Amino acid sequence: MSAPIRSLAARYYTDPAVFEIEQVGLLARTWQFACHASELSGPGDYFAFEMAGESLFCVMGRDGVIRTFYNVCQHRAHQLVSGQGTTRVIVCPYHAWTYELTGGLRAGPNIAQVEGFDKSSICLTEVRTEVFLGFVFVNLDPDAAPMDDWFPNARAELEEWVPQHGRLKPLEWVEIPERCNWKVSVENYSECYHCSLNHPTFATGVVKPETYDIQPQGYCLRHTTECQNLEQMTYDIDSGYAHSHEYSSWYLWPMFSFQVYPGNVLNTYHWRALGHDRVVVWRGWYSVDGADDETVRRLAVQDRATTVEEDIHLVESVQRGLNSRGYVPGPLVVDPRCGVNSEHSVMHLQRWMREAVDGRDG
Ligand code: FES
Ligand SMILES: [Fe+2]
């Protein structure tokens, strides 16, 4: 008989040195959410952001392609842009070297006087970028496999579940700071063993708990369930699309999740790790063409007041517990039949977490 699999050692969640390793070995080698493509709608639109300890920016070229660059001038390293805006070319504020939207050096004061100066050899450092259902993702690893390899079928499934995705724009971003390690928050999101006790509406809501399951699909954790009591829904779910009477989610390792509610209503989670014991969870809510949508706004408020609020208390208590000398990591409840009361999904997550920090663990 094999021994039960134990939860990760507390130091993975409490040791600043582990977080330092993750910045390089995990955050810089996985697909991370940058911005929504609708924030870059025309040539020259740019958006700067921080990720894995780096400053980066996305910019749309005249060819309509969104590219991402490290936010650093190839002359003497001044940062190039901040915030969000539109520009014809990228001009460095230090000595006015000018770059094309495709990253190549275009001009610089007095550079023609420098013997052997080869303008064509100087280019901003580009970062792998993919647009996935209208969401811009970047990966600092130049050799990273494409998202479709990491998350097989997820794109095709989501296109079917959210057929209006090309017209969606962010309506609201709800910011939720949590005093815990990002992995505590992600694990909590990825199991429903805690749901019946902690989410009072879970058993009586539209999700049919006994059918809820979470299975890996590559590095995606796919949540599926049957629904019940759909007549209780407070909005009209008859969108006319397929899957309008279903609920599902696609968590993309390590820090993003697409959720689709009945009526094909898309909402998202993304996590930004601020340190070993600080994370911000962002809930994203979208509407067609960015139109104000009473239903979506109501869902965002209700979600913040219920599930999100309930989960904050859980994850912050866990983080305090992980700091206790009295904690010995317990066995995960892995039911061979899987299902709602099994932590097999946490087992998969913790395997990926260990791989990222300790290298492949067979
Ligand atoms: S550092 Fe950018 S032009 Fe000098
Ligand atoms: Fe929860």
C-alpha cells in the first residue's frame, strides 16, 4: 500500500528565497496575462506593466500585430514608456533615440557621426506574445512552447463557450488584495473540497455539487459541472448560443482563469504575486462592445460580497497557519474517483509547483 501524498512543505509558501526562485524559474517561464487586446486598438497604442520583476510594454504595430518589449532603451538603459497611451514612434526620454513600433532603431541624435555605427543591428528586446481569446499573454522564455501546447483544446473550447469573445471589452476590474502566498490562493481556487462548508450558496445554487469535478488538460485545470435550479438565475440566460445552460472554467497554470457562467457570461481571475506573502487577485468582468451592463455589474458586486469574501478569510488563515511551528503538512484527500470532495487537482498543482522550484520531479 502506498502512503498518501502529503501537501507541500510550508517553506514553499513562507520562504522569501522560494519566491525569488519562482520569479526566475516560474513567472519568467510561463504564460502570464498582460492586458486585454481591446486596450490596444490602433497602431501605436501601448501599455506598460510589471511582471516577474521586469518592466515590459505591449504595443500595436502598423500591421495590427501586438508585440511586447522589455521597457529598456538599447543605448544606456533608460526606461522608454510608462502607463498607457498612443505614439507614432517610441522615443527614449534620455537622449531621444527613436524606435519603430516593431522595435528597430530608427534614428538618434548625432549617431551618423559614429564610425561603424550599424543602426540595423540595434533593436528592442522582444518578448513572446500571444493573443488568446482577446487576452494578451506574454512569456519571457524565448523557447516557451505555444499556449495551445500548454493548454490543449482550451482555446477551441472557449471559442465555442464564448462565441461573442471578439466583441468583449473589460467593464470592471475588481482588485482583491490577499495576505497570503499566491499558491495558497491558487490552490484554494482549484479545489471544491471546502465549498459546501464555506460557500453557503454552493449546495443550493446552480451548480450541482455531486457532479463538480476538476481535471488536468495539459497545464490547464478544467472545472466542469452539471447545473440545476437554472430557473433561479436572476438574468436571462437564453443567449441563443450553445452551452448557454452550462457553467465551466479553465484555469491556465499558473495565474489566470477563464470562467463562463450560464448565459455564456465570461469572467476572469488573474493573480499578481507581490511577494512571498502578498498576492492581488483581479476579477475581470466583460460586456459586448464595453456597453454598460446591469447584469454583469450586479454579478461582479454579488461575487465580491460572497465567494470572494468567503475565500479571503480562508486563504489568510491558511497563510498564518503555514507560519506556525506546529504545522506538519497533512495528507491530501485524493479520491481515486475524483469529484467534488477530492483534492486530486491540488495534487497536480503542487506537482507543477515543485517542478518549478526544484526542477522536474519525475
Ligand atoms: S538611454 Fe535611451 S537614448 Fe540614451
Ligand atoms: Fe472557495
